[in-house]
Amino acid sequence: MAKVTGFLEHDRADNESLAPKKRLKNFEEFVLPFPDKTLNEQASRCMDCGIPYCHDSCPINNIIPEWNNLVYERDWKVALDVLHSTNNFPEFTSRICPAPCEAACTLNIDDSPVTIKSIERSIIDKAYKKGWLLPQINNKKTNKRVVVIGSGPAGLACSQQLARAGHDVTLYEKNDRIGGLLRYGIPNFKMEKHLIDKRIEQMSKEGVRFKCNTKIGEDVSFKEILNDFDAVVLACGSEQPRDLDIPGRDLKGIHFAMDFLTLQNKICEGDNIKLENEFNARDKNVVVIGGGDTGSDCIGTSNRQGASSITQLEILDKPPVKEDKMLTWPNWPLKLRTSSSHEEGANRNWSVSTKLFKGDGNKVKSLTLKKIEWEKNAEGKMQIKDSSDENSEMTIKADLVLLAMGFVHPVKDRLIQDSGIELDSRGNVKANDIDYKTNIKKVFVSGDMRRGQSLVVWAIREGRQVAHNVDKFLMGSTKLPL
């Protein structure tokens, strides 16, 4: 235990951030690190519970009490080793994971959980600053060739694990840079992309070969891949966005959120791209349809581009500000969450359904909304019905509409069409979470492509687990952790 009385002596403290007026001037990260004294105090609050619910609620099973104690003891290098024992990329998770571990913390019963996410970030940021992240090169090669298709967190974690096991790993990416949605879906103000570049450098030295601008099924046939490699791992993500098929959908100015975010991220990467007027939020009334993280990212990006107004629409009811701990803890609670992007400025509207896009015959100009109500049907499931209030219909201005309603399944591209890969009822590649094998011999799948749209921590976990199973498949046994 870090300090027996730590949680009694010190209140929870969150990282400070640059004020919105300052951080809106650029796309850089704005969360400020803890001073050393504050970090030590925050680590001391961990109670090393007999049943560590934080550990159980973390999808990658981070050994949280141990590295909290090591940070308190200022044993940073060992803390880094413990952190890396379960997580290949803590610099990603400590920035963009919603931290179910903190929701499960015993101290969260009193609304003051340990600042687990901030401590994790402090460990990995110090490691980068001190130059501790060195490549782990396995000179004992197996002469087995593995191909990983897709370079998001699942593909990256899988590739690194297999390279460290001594396999010859090639990672294919359809885009011009490595990282998947980490690269082009997550705005820089949440995670700067030099973090991905540093891992690419490390993994290259460990033996991973990266090949960008290559679509398997088009540039290289899937049959050729099967012939050339001893094992194949599919990690292409779930990138088919949910659409909104209502009148006026064909008007200009209505875009999928990821197209909007990707273009801005490419500009932040230094690409010589002119932000076309149709994708530029400057001086426009922006409407974001969808209340999740992607919608929040659209708000932060639109504010930085200089939007005139931003409205976020959510079809669900407004959740309570505070959850009933006795009903929810240690599970992830449904409650009102205000992101840093919301703090920067946005109007939020709940329990509304978009019925119509209106325009001037060319561009979108407004949205017609209808208030809705949720009720249980005969089977006990919640279903939508239009509000009985005759005045529940409304119109709002819109010059740019961003659809951020989630993703339904992997894109049904040539890879899926030509390979004969079996899909489940939701359109994801079919495989269990025990061996991750598909219906095709020596072909495995992991991440969102298998489980559906999910968190970066789940992708890293599945990447590590599929690597474990691939190594066992190739060698008969494995020392890679699950």
C-alpha cells in the first residue's frame, strides 16, 4: 500500500489544463502535468484494496495498485516495467481511454477515485523524457512469417508482441501513415501523433516492417497473402459509419464525422491540403448528430476552426448528473459527462430525432427536429416514440452537419468480399475471444473488426491476445502473455 493514510490526508486532484481561449488557438495537447509533489500525493491515495476493482474493470488488466505504489516510492523504472507488462502503449490509453478503472475505484464510492489515468500518463511521459523506451530485439528468430493487416491499436499491439517473440512481421496499412483511427480519427489536441511515430521507430528496430498505401484485396490479393505468410491477422477496424437516411441527405454540407476529422488531422500532419469550404467550420452553424466521443471530437475541432455556433444532438434522454453508486458501482455508470470540448463551447440537446434536412436546393441550411420519448415495449425493451406534445417539432440553423452516430461493422471491401471470410449477425468477422481463429485456416482476427466499435484498451487487449494465439499456432507453445 502506497501510504496507509494517503486517501485520508489528500483529496483527489485533477490535472490542470490551459484555459479554453488559449488552447483553441491551436491543435496541441493542453493538459498540464502534475508537479512532482502533487503526483506523489495522488499516488499515495491508492489503498491497494484486497479486491482491486480497478484492475478487474480495466480491459487490459493493468496492475494498477502496484504501479501506484511504485510511483509513490519514486521507483519509476520498475513502475514502467509493470505498466508495460500488460499494456504496449500506455501513452495512448492514458490520453484517450475513458478510464473505467477510475469508475471502479473503491474511493469512487465517495466520488473521489484515485487519479489512475493521470498517474499512468506521468509514468510513460517520464519514460519518454528520460529515454527509457528502448527496442526489445529478439535475435533468436523463428523463421515464421506473419502478416498483420491494419495498423490501429490492435494491429500495432499484435505486431509488436509477435516481433518480440522472434517472428518476421509485416504490417500493411491502407492509408499513407501508420496508426489507423489513432492517427486520423483522434484529434491532435487529445493525442499528438509524435507518440505514434516514436512507437513506429521502436517497432521498426524490433523487426516490424511497415507498408503503407496498400489495400489488401486490391493492391495485393488476399490469395497472395495466404501463400506468402505462415499466419494472417486481420485488424482492419470497424469503419462503416452509421448513416442517417432521411429527406435532404444528399444536400452539400452533410458529412460523416470521420471524413471531417481525418482532413483536419492530415493538415495537422503537415500535408499540403487546403481546407475546402464545405469541410471548414469557420463562421458556420455546425450541428453534430451523435453524443459520443466522436461527436465531442467534432465539437473541439469545429471550435478550433472558428465555428459561429455548435449544437450537439443526442437521441437518448439526458442522463443524471450523478449516478446511484449503490446500483452501479463498480460498473461503468450512465451519467452526464462533460468533455473538455464541451467546456470550450457547445449547445447540447437530448431526446431529439432529426427528421429532415432542408436546404436551398444545393446546400443544407437547417434541420427539422422532433422531440422523442423512450418507453418499454411488451418485451421490456426500450423503444422510441414521437413526443405527444404538438409543439415538440423545431427547426435549427445548420451550415455544416457532422454525422457522428458510431460505426456498424467493418467496411465490406474487396478483402472481405473475395476472401470468403465468415461474418457474424452484426456484420463483424466471426471469431471467438479464446483463439481468435476465423473460418479460414491460419487467418486470425482481433480488435473492432471482430468485436465491433469499442475502446482503444479493448483493441490493445485483443491485439495482445491474438498474438499469444498466433505464436502458439506457429510454435506449438508460447511465452507471450494473454
